[in-house]
Amino acid sequence: MVIRFSDRMNLLTGSEIRELLKLTAQPDIISFAGGMPAPELFPVEELKRIGVSVMEESGRIALQYSTTEGFPPLRKHIADRMFAKNKIKTDSDHILMTSGSQMGLDFSARVFLNKGDIVLLESPSYLGAVNAFKASEAKFIEVPTDENGMIIKELEKILEKEDRVKMIYVIPDFQNPSGRTWTLERRQEFMETVNKYEIPVIEDNPYGELRFEKEFVPALKALDTKGLVVYLGTFSKILVPGYRLGWVCAEPEILQKYNFMEQASSLQASTISQMEVSKFMDIYNLDDHIAKIKKVYKQRRDIMLKTMDEEFTEEVRYTRPEGGLFTWVILPEYINAKEMALECLEQKVAYVPGGSFFPNGGHENTFRLNYSCMPEDKIVEGIKRIAAVIKKNLTDS
């Protein structure tokens, strides 16, 4: 039997990160590979009580189909929170619930991209977004970045000469994979350029509330005067990922297209998940829960950076994130981090090689480290093991 798949399947491969996580599931592996929140911080007992309460009060509603837009009280909670945390003036009518923000990325590709259209993104950028956009047969142009975010002069150069740019994808807060955060000045310059060319922007913000120090910076959506920014949010990093709840915030004309995509794809996000998260926000203070998360993640970031300072040689560079889940490591160019990852796995420690975060290839001397999911003693031991492998590769060169 010969099965004929669509051409787009030739563009897609399994996520390198998801495949690596299968290897790192062994209990003796110290894994810095995933982007997962710490499970010991999940509010299990509170959510258990919430689940019982929802079923007792509204069980038949919670177990039924619902509207595509989502549970109105939860959308109201989200709209209020977006203003309080990100200075975004919006309301529940501008919010669509999705099954995680990854669904929002998939919808973004299907709403905006035709075959051969160009997506601009940061260099490096989130692998999950790249994979979502590939299915629409898009082309990618990587915009150079520095410690303050996307370099606007480089963005301008591209927009001046490319007429098929349909979408710009960015993560301005504690970017995955680099951990960098855009300054306010860079955000303002970016929005001036976007307004000039009127290109839709997908602002992905899963980590924005996980700031450990300094002041919050307004989201791009808060600076959006033409309705060009589509904002993607999620509960995965600030509450729990298992509910699979994200949202899209956009202007009505754009949001309607996302709504059509969801109707065609999944009909709606989980009714019971939405009702339970909304009830949690009614009864408990989400800010208090996030404060607990940030305290632990900051301690883990600090111990990782301290150990890297002590163990890594001066040839190795890395970012110092102000929040989020990741730091980004740059090795000398002659070291291949993907090959070195196999050596590290032999030492029972794992990271994600950086080459997969560059859609046009190259940069194989980079890798991403996650600090949220390992206890401090394992962070210290794991970094020491990686440092030893790096030193061996430096010596062998």
C-alpha cells in the first residue's frame, strides 16, 4: 500500500526538544533541556478543591460544549490582568481562548501566511513557532539581535527591500531561547517601524510575569496604536501547563479570523479547564502564587549563573536573564554543541543544542539551559559536568 501525504509534511520534522525530552525522562539524568515549570510548585491541593467546587456548582455546564470565544468570566479576568500587568487596555470581547498558546502560533500562520510569504523573527527564535509557521510553507528571515532585543536598523533594511513580509514574530520578555528582554526604547522604535510599514506582529508573552528584578516594561500591544499587534498569552508558566489554556488578544477584524480557525480546528478550548482556572482566580490570589514561583526560579537562576561563573572558562559567553526560564550559552565557534550534547548525555546531563533555534541553520556553537525545573544541588552538579565536557573540547581543539 502506498500512502501519499501532503507536500507540507515534507517540511515538518519532530521537535528536537520533544525528542530530547524522551531521553532525559530517565530519573538519573540532570536535565536543563525542557522549558517546563517546576511541578513541586503546582497548587495541587487548591486546584483539587476548585475542581470539586466547579463540579458541585456547575458540573453539567463544565462538561458540556461551550462557545468558541471562551468562558466570559475567565476572559474578563484576563483582560483585567493584561491591563494591570502589561498596560494593555482591552476587554473580554478582544480575547479568544485557545488550547495553549502553541495553538495561537499555529493559527497565526494559517491566518496570515501563504506559500512563499516571509516571516521575520529574532535570531535566535522559539523553535515551536518556527515549526508552526513551516506548515504554511513560509520563508524565514532572521533579524539580528543584541542584548536589548531586535536591532531596528537591521529590521528597517529588510523591510525596505522585501515586499513579501507578511508577519513579524517576537518574544520581547525573557525570550526563548536567549533569556533577553527588550528595553522600552527598543520597543518604541520597533512599533514606530511597524506602524510605518503596517506589518502584523505576533507578540508571544509566556514569561512576562516571571520578572525577578527591575521594573516591568509595557508590552508591545500596550504601545500599539494601529491594531497591528496580536498578543499571545498562556497560563502554562504562571499556573499549570496541564490545563492547556492560552489566549489571543487582537482587534476584532483579526480576532474573527482566529475564531474561524478555532472553529475549524478544535471548536473551543476545554470548558472545564476554563471554569476551574476562572474559579481559582475568584478564590485565590494568582499574584501570590506567581510570587512563590518567582522566588524559587530566581534562586535557581542565581545558583546556575554563580556556578557557570565559577566553572566555565572565559571563552564561554552566556546571558544573564532578568526573569523567565532560560539562559543562552555561546561556545567558541569550533565547538559543535550538538555533538557535545551527546558527550554530556554520557555524563547524565542534558541541554538543548542551539542550532535548531535558527530556522536558516548555522550557530551550532550555542545551546540553551533551563533553570526552572531542577533543584539547586542538581543545578550545581549538572553545570559542573557540562563545564568538564566543555574544557575537554577546548583541550582537544
